[in-house]
Amino acid sequence: FGFCDFFHAATAEAAVRELDGQELQGKRLRVSPSEKEAGEATTGSIQVWGYPKEWSAWKPGEIMAELAIDLEIVGELTAAPTMGESGRRVIAKYADHQMAKRTVEALSGPRSNYQIALYFPPSKKKAWAPDGGGSGDKDCTLFVGNLSFETTEDDLREAFSYKESLVSTRLVRDRSSHDPKGYGFCEFTSPEAAQEALREMKDYEINGRRIRLAPAEEALGQSRNRSRSRKRRRRDYDGEEKGQVVCIHVDELALHSRPRVDPSPHDCEIWVDPLPDDEDTEEWLSTFGEVEEVFRVPDFETGNPSDRGYVRFTEHASAARAVDAQVAQWSESERIIASQHMKQRGYSCPYPFSVVGFIVGPGGKNLHGIRDEIGATMLVLRGEGLGPGDKKKEFDSRRVH
């Protein structure tokens, strides 16, 4: 046995959660906080998440009643467990830290039906905000992007709550509609704690989407530069001066109103986010079936192939295996193209109408409305069989973008 010291208690808790039960040189590790740290902690709360899939059909009260039996194995709770808005995490409180710690130790391990760890509630300090509100420090704040529109502030808080250094979280919303814009901010007690969270949470997913983290000052600086650039741009169709062109594929969008439909036997394409590195992609995909094509969508900033994209299999069954394994979702691009050509080419499609017509609207009304709302100079829909053949293609992609 041995010991590892960390600068922050929260980092030690994260290490326990991530490494307990892992193997090292053929031996299963048993990782737990050392007794000398117990007196230094101040929380009497624990958090439970990652419970069995079959519990997803249960009501919140049933889940908490089931957990309460296990959670009182060491000592009594001071109050009934509470569940976050997302329904994916339960918080329970004990009389003191020692009881909470013993409960975590008793219920942790590879045979547990769920994940459990100490919970450090964030303080009520108001977060710094890019519009000038708040009293925090930008150096202590992280930008959190690529959030789905269903994500709530509770989801964001729960995701980062393992950090004792978390001060507060905030989602940015539209001022008129109050709808979330798909990004937010997390403030920590120090710049070092923020950088630590940046490293530890870089591949974390919230509501099925991998979040994108950056220091707040860096993210806002890029935003201001893009804003100034938009004001300077002028679209010249003769090609003398050309504005910045951004390509966004339909499956990169949050699609919070995505309909639930059964796949067509002709559906062979999936959307994967994230894709493995190039050297691992072929081996990973071969476990599902024969692959016809892998297309990585371009990165917004660099234009280079990114870490997400489309995979087309030669057979529907192979694509279905990847979706059933919950490592991918069906390609909306393929379905949109199929809905456009189902009559001419005899395609079967989950959608009984032309989705392209729905997106564009009568006389282009819907597409023009989106263009005006986002402040673009021009907005066009492209993909296989969509739009005129243009020799000056900005992006070589037959997927809907």
C-alpha cells in the first residue's frame, strides 16, 4: 500500500472516485481517503449518481426511497434525500463528515449499483458575468460551451459539484425570450482551482453532449474579436473581398425538439461525438461492422477535421449496433436527404414529408428568419442534392450543412 498527497481535498476526492476499482499491473486498486484527512473536511453530505438503467423508469420518490435504505447503513440521515432537477443525482446529508465518509467507504467499490462520493455544496457567492454583473474574478471563471438547450443551472452545478472550490454557476440566457443560449460560466475560489477543473472536466458530458471548456477571458476575447470582424465584413459576390464563411452540419445543432422515430431499414449512417483518434477509429468501428466512410466535420476555428463526425456503414444492422451501444445517434443529415428524394429514388424514410421544405419554409421564409436572427449576411442550406452546383465550394461535404 501507499499514499498520494494532493494540493486540494476536492482533487483527492476526484481521484478516489475515478481510480477505485481500476487495475494496476494485474491488481485491482482499493483507493480511499486516508484517515489523517478526515478532520480537515467540513462536509457532511454525499452525492449519488450513475444508478442502474432500469431505475430510469422509476419515479423520483421511488429512487430516493430505494437509496435511503442503503444510505442509512452506517448512520441516520438528518433529512430525506433530495434530487436535482435533472433526476440524475441525489444529495443526502448526515450529522457530520465522519458519518458521510464512512457511508461512502461502505457503499463504494466495483460491486456497487451506483457511484457515490462526498458532496461539497458550492457557496452562494454571486458569479462573475460577462455583462458586468457579479463580483468574481475572470481568472477564476471558466466558460462552459456546447450545452444542450435542456441543460439547467442545476445540471451545471451538479456536474462541477465534486469540486470543493466551486463558487457558483450561471447559464447565459436570451434577454427577451429567457431561453438558454447553450453556454454558461463556472466560478471557482482561485485561478489554480479553475485550471484544475479545466483539466479534469475537458471530456465531461452533460445531457449527452461533450462540454467545451475555456478560461472565461479567452472565450470572451474570441467572441469580441468575432463581433468586431462581423461589423467589418462585406460580402462581395465578385470575389474581391469575401466575408468569413462558417460551416455547421445539422447534427452539430442541439436539436432540442428532435422527434423520436424508429429508424428506416435504409438508415446506415450515424453521428458520433466524440470520435476516437485517427489511429484508433478503424479498430473501434470494426466492432460494429464494415464501414463505408468516415467524415470528420471541420473545426469551427481552424477548418481542420475535428473530433466528431459521420460514420456510414455498409449495412443498417452495423449502424444499429453502434446506436444501441449508446456511442452514437442516427444521422439527421441522412434522414433529411432521404426525405427529399424518397419519391424519386424509392427511399424509405422515418419522416413522411420533405424536411428540407420545412427548414427552408415557403419562399425561403424560415431560412431567412434564421439568417436575420443570427445576424448573418447570407445563409444557405447545402448537402447532397441541395442547392445549385457551385464550383467555389467552401466545404467538401455531401451531408446537410
